[in-house]
Amino acid sequence: MTITDRPIRIAILGTGRISGKHLEAIAVHADDLELVGACDTDEAALASAAIPEGTPTFDCLETMIEETSPDIVTICTPSGMHPDHAIRCAKAGVHVMSEKPMATHWQDGIDMVKACEEAGVRLFVVKQNRLNATLQLLKRAVESGRFGRINMVNINVFWTRPQEYYDAADWRGTRDLDGGAFMNQASHYIDLLDWLIGP
């Protein structure tokens, strides 16, 4: 049996704010995805997350992997923790889906890629704006040559976070765990530049 002959077994690591979007997506695609576990070291976050009743919950990543045998773990932890979690998943032979940014330091991102390559597992970083219908239309226009040769692109990021966002979790706004506005917000725009016009 290949992985496509059955629903993909997915586990979620980190049950804070962004995990809600992942849980919604898993529910929408319930014919193709099976939520097999949820893990967080924060008991309150785990208890308040919209995890479907009956889903096993854990406070240890390795225990969750061992007991649920997921095909993929979706990482929704603070950004600076993504590398450690991704590498641990890879070493366990599990595919990795990481929230953006994949890492807050260049070398950590390289280490994630290397660990996944060595383990023969896939690494996917969530960049949902590529699915935006307007941006897909723009992508097709660029690829068809509608704008001719593109020599320069300028981007403005008019996206701020209110103080309440930072107050809601101690890790937000810190260099090592959040990475700052460039990593947190502008990373979407950097990705779109690369995707739309490429190097």
C-alpha cells in the first residue's frame, strides 16, 4: 500500500494560534487526511485548541511519533524552534511541514534541509499566498511574458502587528524565537518575489 491508497496520517506539533488554521485545513480535507495526534508542552494551549474529540494528545514529540506513526508532522511551534523540531522529525523518518519562517537563522535552515535530505523525507514550508487567485493570475501573466523583461521589482510591506499580538505569547517579538518583522511578515513577500520572478 502506498501513502496515496489511504488518508495521509498527520500529526500537529504546537497548538497555539496558527494551529487553528492547520486544524481547519485538516478537517476540510478529512477524506485525504487523518489527524492522528497533537502535541504541545503547554497544557493550557493543548487544552484550548480545537482538536477533534478522541484525538490523542501528547507533551513529547518523540512519544507522539512513536505512538501515532504519522506520515507527516506539521510544525506550528514558535519560529525559532522549527529547526530542532524538523530535524527530530526527519531523524524519525517523518515528513515535515513547517510554518513560516522555516528558521530564524540561515544555518538552522540549511541544517533542516540537510537533515531531511539525509533521512529521505520531504520538507515543506507553508507559503499559502501562492494559492491567492490574484497572485496566480499575476504568475501566469509573468510567465506568458505579458510584462516583457522584468528588470526591477519594488515591494512595500504594509503589515503591522498590534501590541496585543506580541502580548499574547512571550516568544513573539524576540530575535531567536520570532525573528522579527522581516522573518515573520516580510518572508511572505520575499517568497512571492522569488516565486513570481525568480532569480
